[in-house]
Amino acid sequence: MSVHGRPLASSVLLVLAALPAGLGAAEPKLTARQEQGQALYRSTCLHCHGERVWGTFTLGRRLGANNALLENRTDLVRPYVEAVIRKGVGSMPPYRRTELSDAEVEAIADYLSRNTRAQ
């Protein structure tokens, strides 16, 4: 098959080459610690902070829809995430060290702060 006299594959390559750098690029690979944090987040936090769940809905009302999903946030810094997990905030209860170890809290914080540029 051809487009304007060129094979289709060549046309596709030309279009891809013309795209700005980073457009359509995959998310950066998670570190081992971020992967651990992701697994912990999904097993511990997602029941309230997943899509269309109570915690996400509440954050959306308070902070706006763009800040509702924690996994998509770009403004979360590790110390803040760690403090919220340990002390709770609003209707979110605190997590004791018997529920999540310091290392587990740090891994979750690493995962949730991965999109934040300057820390």
C-alpha cells in the first residue's frame, strides 16, 4: 500500500520523525523502590484513592479534578506524603508503624512523588 507514491511504512516513519521530542513517549521506568511503593499503594490506598472512589471524589471537591488522583499528581513531595500517611488528614486516618513500616511509607512516598520535578 502507498501514500502519495511512498510505501505506507515510509510515510508513517516520516510522520513519527516530525513529532516533537517526548510526544507519545512512555512514562519513565519505575525504580525498584517505586515499584514496591506502587504495589503497596494499590493494596493499601487504592480502595479510597482509586478512580471514582470516595477519597478521590473528596480530593476533587477540595482541590479540583486535576488533583484528585494521587497517582497523577505532579506536586507531591516525599515529606508531605510521609506525614499524611503517618498523621492522617481530614477524614483519612493515620497509619501506625504496625500497619505500614517506615520503609513501606517511604516506598509509597517515592512512588507518589515520582512525577514531581524538584524536591
